[in-house]
Amino acid sequence: TDDDFPQFVTKFLHSYIALLRNIDGPFSDEIKNRHTTIYNLSYRLINSIESYYIGHIPDAYNSFKEAALLATEYLWIDHPNVTVYMDEKNEQTIKEYFFKARVSYGKPLDRKEMFIRPFEQRENIPTYRYSIPGLPCLYLSNNILTTWYESGCPDINSLQVSRFELDRSIKKLYFGWNISNFRALTEDTSHTSSSINLLVNYITYFPLHALCNIKVHNPQGIFKPEYVFPQFLMQWITEQKIHCIEYMTTKIDYSQFDNSSTFIRFNNLAIPAQTT
């Protein structure tokens, strides 16, 4: 919008709180029981961005931490994060893989070049959504289509792709839900209590989730305010001994896909360097 970012955040969260006050239907009682938490979480996020914009960075981060603390018990923290299941067809164990693509322009890239920027290149590391400035961060995608979008949709023949398998000791904050993943729940109340609880939890921490997934308004800008909350979240998870975040890509137009009938995920994984 034409608002500055703090105005946008304030209007967005006010409208969300007003929407929840008027909710009626399945799970409305469960959601109304969370109103106080959602209200307090939202206003701490508003205080955070307002403090950031007047240069009070410690105050901004402290307000963010207070919001994250309110949301902690509702977040999906996965450990271990490697999904292992049995394929019905051949009864073999299948693991969840992640992918990274780089444009090679005909030059074959070695394994190191397909991995992470070394620390001696700190000054050349651009700012990304979940990257703490100057700290190398490995970004992966859960399928090759997503990593192609993240690369800017180049000529597919110019790409080299590497596949990654995560160590089972890695602890992950799963931030990859899309509200359409829950659409079936709102249409059929016969689902299990655990599914309902998952939906209500998501609605509770949605203000935090949404503000970490705002598309960049000015991609050419040096300062991207849309990255403030994701970078705070990355700092917060490192303090909680969580290794990485899996999150929705903002590079895809989700309206192109019918996510109500098919569980489609277009997610990225951000893993910051653990040591120097």
C-alpha cells in the first residue's frame, strides 16, 4: 500500500482483531478464548515496528521477544525434522529432501559453490528475508519448482541443482502453513480435536506468521522493512537453540493453485551458520 510500513502493520493487525471479534461458526468458542493472547501479541508487534522506525532497536527487539513468548506454546517446533514414511507402492522408507539451485552459465559448479557463502565473503552477502546481516545463511527449497522461482525464473537449462538431506538432530521451526491448508476443517467439523487445535493455534500466532511473509514492496530498495520481523525471528530462534526455519515462499502466486483439494507446499528452509 501507500502507507509506510508501521502504518500498514497497524491497520493490518487492527483489521485482524476486529475480524476475530465478529467470528461466528465452527471453533468460534475456541478462538474467542485466545482473544487476549492475540490482542497482546499484535500490540507488541506494533510497538516493535514503531520503535524500530525511530531507531530504538533494542526496544524493538524486546517487544518482538515478548510477542514471540506469547506465541511460543502455539508454534510448530519440529524435532527431528526429517519426515520418514513408508511408500505404499514399494514399502520403502522415503525421506524429505531439500534443493538449492544456482545459475551456472555453462560453468560446472563444485560442491562448495553449491553450498554456503564462506565467512571471508561476509561483505558481499546481500540482505535476505531471514538473514541476519553479515551472517551466512543456507537457503533451500522443498522442491525444484520453488528453488527455480527463488532464482528469478531463469532459463531452466542454466541451472545446477543440488539435493540436501538434513541431519536428524536438526531442530526446526515450521512456519510453512498457508491458511488454505485448513479450508477443509472449516467446511467439515468432523475432524479430530488435534486438527482443530492445530487450526486454532495457527489463528493465534497468525499475526506473527503474516508479518514475516509480507511481499517486498520495493525489491530495488536497500532497506526492506518487510525483512525486520523475519530477521528478528531468526535472531530469536537462535536464542531458543532452534537451528532453522521452514517458511512459505513469497515468490509464488498461490491463487494459481487449488490448495483446498491438494496439499501443495512451496516452502524454503533458512539455516544460519551455527559457528564462526
